[in-house]
Amino acid sequence: MPEFLMLFLICLVSFSASILTFFSGFGLGTMLLPVFCLFMPIELAVLSTAIVHILNNALKFVLIRQFIDKSVLISFGITAIIGAFIGSMIQKYLGSGIVAYRIDLFDDYYSVELLSSVVGVLMIVFAILDLIPLLKKISFGKGHFFAGGLLSGFFGGLSGHQGALRAAFLAKSTLSAEAFIATSVCLSLLIDAVRIPVYLSSDSGGVGSDWLVISLACIFAFTGSFLGKRIFTKKKVKNIRILVAVFLFIMGTGMVLGIV
């Protein structure tokens, strides 16, 4: 793919996904990671996505911090931090080039790294959670916030997929739409602040070569955040989430098969 098309795709996804986060509570990392995976190694894609994610969430935190529910933040955030550290440490060692299996597909021979297969499976699982009506209704009460924080933090550290699980635990709580989004943003910041230093400790300078891609993704994500703040309502964009889930399923399948 030509470089200008790659940059256009990354900018488009960063902008649109950032707007989506104001309606769903998540989406930027979910959509941006598979796009980055098209153009860079999986461990570098996870790190690059995390950098864009934390900077964009820092901006959103400034925009809507007044709506944060502190009690939910504490009960969910403590175990989320622990889970994020465990998940990111596992990701650090999975990203060392370990080959999980090999596939002979369409007369081509594909070697699938362990981290790529794990992230691909997680993409498929979270896509199914959003596509099957019965599973979309799954929610948890406040009594499960400690477990929810641990699970969302763990998967956030492992692959960056923290938002879907967090939304499942928070969506049916008594939080207002504004408090739900603001608290989710702050929880994301906590998880990102834990996992990124772990990722960087194993990065051999690779992320520096992609500074232009990361910078453009940040700029367009920031623009999307400003626009999303202006049009923010309590309605959820169901059709968009279905498209995201389908995209996630396709990309996850490609990663499991070694095509992506």
C-alpha cells in the first residue's frame, strides 16, 4: 500500500474513532490497533496505539474531568492498575518473536507469532460480544467492579482491548452518560500510564521511526475529540459499533491466520 494511503487510513480511523468514544465509552484503541498492525510489527503496533490512546485520553480528561465519579474510579481503578501491570508484563514476553504455529494457506506459508495469535483471538472475542444480541446485554453490578477492573486492566495491558469489558461493567450502573464517559476516560488513563512504561522498556527504538504516523494519528484524534465533545449526547451509535465489530472480526481472523 502506498505511504500516503496508509497515512490517510490512519488519520481517518483516528478521527472517526475518537468521535465514537464520546458515544460508546471506547473505540479508539479498538479501531486503531488493527490498522497499525497492517503497517508495523504487532508489539510496535500495540505501543504506538497506546501512545495515541493516552495522549487523546489526556485531552478528553481536561475536557470532561468535572463529570468523573470518584467512588467508581477508586473501586474500579485499583484492580485495573494491578491487572494492567500483569497484562503488559505478559505482553512484553509474548512479543519476543515466539512463533505459535505455521499455516499453509493458498499455496503460501505463514508463520504466526504468539502475540499476534493472542491479540487476534481477543479481537474476534470482543467482536462477537458486540455482534450477538444476547451477549451485548451482558452487564455487571457495582459489586463486580473489583473483578471488572482486574479483567479490563489485564486485557488492556495485554493487547490494548480494555474498553469493551469496562463498558460491560459500567454501562448498566447508575452513572449518567457524562459520568460514564468521563470515568471511563480516567480509568483508561490509569491503565495506559501503567502499561506504556512496560512496553517502552522492551522497545529497541522502533517507535521512534514511526513518529510521523503517531503524530498524525494524535492530531486527528485530538480533532475528533473536540468535535465529539461538541456533539456529545446520550445516544449510542449502534450501527457504527456493528461496523467496528465486523472490522474487528475480519482483522482478528486475518491475524490468527497469519495474513495480517
